[in-house]
Amino acid sequence: MSDESSNVIVSVIIPVHNAAEYIAETLTTVLAQSLKEIEIILVNDSSTDNTLDIVTKIASEHSRVRVITNPSNVGGGESRNIGLRVATGEYIIFLDDDDYADKEMLKRMSDRATALQTDVVICRCQSVDLQTNTRSPMPLSAREDLLPEHDVFSSREIADDFFRAFIWWPWDKLFRREAILAMGLEFQPLRTTNDLYFVSCFMLLANRISLVDEILISHTIHRAESLSSTRENSWHCALQALTSLRLFMQDRDLLASRSRDFNNYAVVFLEWHLNTISGGTFNPLFNEVKSFILSLEIDCDDFYDDFIKAAYGRIVNQSAEEYIFSLKDRALRELEHAQMMNSTLQEEMTSLKQSTVSQRSEIDVLKAQVSDKTTIIHELEQRNARLEDEYQTQQQKLLSIENAYHELTQLYTDLVSSLSWKMTKPLRLVKEITARKKS
């Protein structure tokens, strides 16, 4: 791959760990990209299954694929850093080992980046739910209601709620490599939430951002063995990431202008963690979250909406046990509401079914009437065709008679004007005078 490195437009970096079940399919979508000037850097993070065998075989068949194996498991964040250090592309994208890229993804995004000289290009994405086998758009990954209406904009032009304008994962973003190096950013070596710091810090500093308003990547969710599904083993990572982000903002003189945005995001992000974690780690997580949010000294007038304000109140005004009970109550209320909605929908569906049956009967009657009318129309059309044929026949006969008449008229005219007619004219006159005398 070294002889091709100078022509690489995009470096695709994929941390891989125990992905034997799906990594080949992921790589198939990357190798099928219409943009051919790419390199694929697979960082095998000490997989214990046969992932290494699979990716090594693929690399032997494709010169654009390179495999790096970590001697020990260092996590997705540090694996991305390892891949970044050897990347040669003008642009970088970090994919997960179970993402599926549209074949035009890298072409569309790199063309946009080159044409507009961007620091980062974001595309639309969708989720692939392994539990329900459904695909759903993910509109919150880039919120148009918060973004400037320009093809290119800077982070400073996002006036409010900056941290909820995007979601801080890397796989829907194409980064300019020189911009990453200039900012001196790396992913955090955390077990989970290791992308929040890198992506959000980059976006805070980005001067030229652009959005490709197309779904170009599908992201797998609800994979049982994924790290995000086992966050109870690393519950502290979210707080570490937020703490590092706040320190970065403070060091870069960004905190004063973005503290309201950060505080709102911290409440929403941490409540999501509280509501989606399980096991004995909930209590220590809750206590740490509460302590962190209280340390922000948030003014109650700074919340962007009542939902965030209510979430803040639930965390700072309750104990861990009270929060769990209130969460249970909210879940029960939501369940009751869902059941009521379901009952209402069932009634509406029954009514619609009955209406459909009635409408189908009416349609059948109308179809029968249409069929009868169609038969009559067909018979009339046939009769009209016969009459048309008879009319044409009569027209031909009339034409023949008219022609014969014209011929006889001409013959008579010729006869009257002939020499013999003129010669017998005196005899005809004598005969005519004699006839008058006798009378």
C-alpha cells in the first residue's frame, strides 16, 4: 500500500474487536466504494475469536487494506489513535466494525470537502435495529433547526444549544487530517464514551463545516455484546469525558460563551445514562452525576426547555432510591399512556377495517356497474364500426353514381353541339311548323 499512499484521498480507520460475525460484511461495503483512492486501516484490538484470520485474509486479497494488531486490548479510542498515526489520506473517517456504508458515501463526502475546503463534512445516517430488524432515520444526528442555513458554516455560527446540534460519534463525519493534527486532538483511552471528547472538541474548533443531506451510512444498534450495551462495567467514562471536555473549553477560552450549552447537554446526556444503565453501579453513578451537575452551579433560567429543567430537578432534588422510584412511576405512566394509545389505535383500526369492508363492497358494486357500462360501450363501439363501414360503402356508391351522371351530362352536351345535330335542324323546324298547322 505504500506505493499508493500519495494518492489516498480518504483513510478509513476501523477498530476491530471480536467481530468475526460481521466484519467481512462491513468491509464489503467499504471496498465497494465508488471512490477508489482510499486506504482501509483495520486495528485489531487483541480479538480472542477468529477476527484476525478473517481480516488478514481480506488484506491479502486487497492491497488497499492494512491490518495492525494491538499486543493488548486498549479499547476503541486508543485503537483509533493508532490508526490515525499511520494514516496518509487527505481526509479521515472512523467507522465502527459493524457499520454499513453506502457505496457513494466517501465519494459524496470527499467531493463536498474538496469543493468547499471544509474541516469536516457530516452526512445523514440511519440505525439498523438487530432486535426488530428495522431501519430508522436518525434526524437528531444533525439538527437542521439549530444549524445555519449555509452550505458552509463555522461552529461559532451555531448560536444556541451547540452540543445538541450533533451527536458526538465519529462515523458520520469526514475529518480533514491536517486539521486534526493542527488541533492536536486524540481520542480518550476510555472503555466507553471515548469519542465524545475528540469529536466535540474538533467541532468546537472547526471553521468550515458542511452537511450532506443524504443518508449514507447505517449504524447497528442493540447488539448484545457491544460495549454500549455493557456500560455498567464502565459507568464512570461518561463523567470523565464531560470533565475533560469542560477543561478543554476552559483552556481554549470557550467556556464563557458555551457554558449554557454545555450545562444543558450535561443534564440531558447524564440523565440518559442514568435511565439506560442497570445493575449495582446505578447508585454510585447517580451520586457522581448529582455531584457533577451541582458543581456546575446552573441557573434555573438557563435551561432551553422544560424537559431539561425537569430532568435537572429530578437529579438534584432526589436521592438515588427516590430517583429509581420516580423513574419507575414515569415508566408506569408512560406504559399506561402507551396502553391507552394502543387501545385507541385498536379501536380506530377496527373502525377502519369495518369502513374498508364497506368501501370494498361499494367498490365491487361500482366495478360491476363499470363492467356493465363497459360491455354496453363495447357493443356500441362495434355497432358504430358497422355503421361506419355501411356509410363508407354508401359513400362509394354515391360517388360512382355522381361520376356516371357527370359522364352522361358530358355526353349529352357533346351530342347537342355535334355537326349532325346542326344539319338536321331545318328538318326539325319544318316538322315543327307542319305540326302547328295541323293543330
